[in-house]
Amino acid sequence: MMTRYIDTHAHLYDEHYDADRAEMIARAEAAGVTQIISMGDTMAASARVVADAERYPALYAAVGIHPESAAPLTDADRAQFLAWAEHPKVVAIGEIGLDYYWEKDAAQRAVQRELFRAQLDVARATGLPVCIHDRDAHGDTLAILQEVGRDLTGVLHCYSGSLETARELWKMGYYIGIDGPLTYKNAAKLPDIVREAPQERLLIETDSPYLAPVPLRGKRNEPAYVVYVAAKIAEIRGESVEEVAAYTTENARRLYPKLV
């Protein structure tokens, strides 16, 4: 019986897939990846992932504005998010959050925080979980979630924070998403975090087309490769791949109840 996986974070609207999107999804299904959440990161990309989810049975969608595209949320944007949230295959508000790696301007970082709070409010209004991007903004991300996100549920995508921060997130019921960087030689503290993480707080993802895992690092990533992430988690935690696939699938369905 084939092991089944859920890739909980990919960007399948990306132009890197324009030549072979259907074939790429078929390869994922052949590898046992039965469901994929495709993330919006602008309003236009969010519209695209919803359309793709309608076209491909394996795809589900999340809608949101990434911090790299941060601007004040308009009333029209909010209304559109609320409308998308009613769609049976829109499972989350995401990818949202903070990115201080690329953004050094203090005023624009403040805009990111404003947008993050506004989209957390959208999630609260819709009852949907959130998928959070946090790059070099661990302190502010945690502080905002502790202040206004305790009543929400979600995942810190491609987790890159500390073990101490992860423990605080787990206490609040948040998940961490694990991607290809776990397989890299410079994974640093991430293996220790994965080793300590409660089973019920781990998700697997690819962030396709980015962050392809070893042995495919440097190539275009795709959801079929989430199996390498699961295998590395199993190695680190002393579990079987089948066990990792089973509990990460269960976790994905718990966090995203619209996955059927």
C-alpha cells in the first residue's frame, strides 16, 4: 500500500510550472502526494491559486499577501478575502507574515506589521487558519501572535526560528512547517528543533518551486519531493517514513479541516 503525504505549502501558480503544471501534479500523485496546498502571496496570485484548485482535484488554495508585497489592506482586499474564504477549497489565509531579511526600512517594516495584523483579523473573521512567513523577524512575529493571535490556529511555514520560540508557539497550539533546508548541511539548529517537536505539531512542505531538498538542491522544487523531507524527519527522530507520513497527514487535516 502506497505511503500518502500532504504537501502543505507550495506556489504552483508560479511561471516555472507553466510548461508542465499538469504533469508536475501527476508526478506528485504518483509519489503518493495526494493533496497540495498552493499558496497565494499577492491578490493576483491568490486569484490564480483558487482557479487552479478548481481545475486540479489534488490542489487546495490559501489566499493572502506576502510581506514582500506589503501595503495597507484595502476594504476591497478584505472583502475579496472574505469572499474567497467561502470557497470549499480555500483552506487558509496565507502566505502572510513578516520578512526583515529583504526589508531594512523601518517605515516599510511597520507597514508589514500593520498588514500582518490586518490579515490575522481576516482569519479571525473567516474562521480559517493562517500560514505565516517569518524571516529574520522572529521577535516581532512571536510578539504579534502572543498579542492578537492566541485565539487563532496556524503554522510557521519553513520554520527558521529558535527552539525557544518554537516552544512558545507550540504552547499556543501553532504548528511548524519543515521543508528542504532540513536536508542541507548548514541546517544548524533545525534538526534539534525537529527532534524535540511534538508529533502533533509538525507539518511537511516543499515551498515549491524553491528550496529543493538534497539530493535535488539547486533544481526546481516540486511537491513530489516532499518525500525527501519526510525521510529526513524520520531519520532525525528515529521513526519510520510511514509513521512520519501518517502523523503529518493527520496534523494537516486537523489544521485544515477543509482537506477532504
